[in-house]
Amino acid sequence: MTTVVIAEKPSVARDLARVLGASGKGKGYLHGGGYTVTWAIGHLVALAQPHEVDPAWKSWRRETLPMLPERWPLVTLERTRSQYGVISRLLR
């Protein structure tokens, strides 16, 4: 069994990997010694914009308030989508 460690940023992941003996390199992660170390790059996801939840919320009108969906979805950010995919695959 491999333990996945998610660090805040690549430099912290490299330090953790060195201590854990994870010297093998993969695309977006380091591995070895029973560990896989990967990293986030800032925020990986954000709350969806109101109009992405309900098209009626595209323009703000008093009658559409309050905007309280049962569940507010998360969306992956374009600049971090690739690393989000790496982390998702490692956690499966």
C-alpha cells in the first residue's frame, strides 16, 4: 500500500519526498519508499460562478435572492487543471 502525501507547493513536496525516500519522478509527483508525494499549486478548485449554478442568476436581481442552492458545485481552475488531474488519479 502506498501513502499519498499532498503538499502545499512543489518545493515543500520535494523536501518531504527527500525525507520520505521518494526519489522516483513521475509527471506531477515523486514516489518511492511506500510514498507518493504530490503538490497543489495555489487553489486547485473554486466555487462555481452563480450563473454556472443557475442561468437565472447571471444578472443580479432582487427577486432571485437569496441564491441558496442545495449544493454549490466546485470547478477546477484552468491554470491548475492538470495538477488537479494528477492528484485525482493518485487518490483513486
